[in-house]
Amino acid sequence: MNIYNDAYPEQIVSLLKENKYLKVELKEEKEKLENNIRILHRELEEVKEDNRKLINEIEYYEKLKEKMYYTI
């Protein structure tokens, strides 16, 4: 459909142009959001890994504390 055809009233042409613009905007926003989601997912995985390491460290010190208690 040729939106520059004189067969369409000016209002329809204007709406078609706006629709095209909004589709482009929507696509750009979608790409930004998907990128943000990927970044947040990556950061969440890093936090999970840090949390796992801290849990292991806590368990180690609890066991060490328990051993120290029994050796006294």
C-alpha cells in the first residue's frame, strides 16, 4: 500500500505515518528492554554465585567452630 498516493485522505496518510513511527518506537523499546533483561539476568547469576560462595564459607566456619568446641 502506497501511503503517498493521492487516493488516501490526508488524515489517513497522517495516521499511517504515525503508525509506522510507533512501530519503530515499539521495536526500539522492545530491544532496550530485552537488553536490560539480559543484563539483569547476568547480574542475578553473579549475585547467586557470590551467595553460594558465602554460604560455603559460613558452613566452613561453622564446622571449624564446632571442631574447636569439641577439642577444648
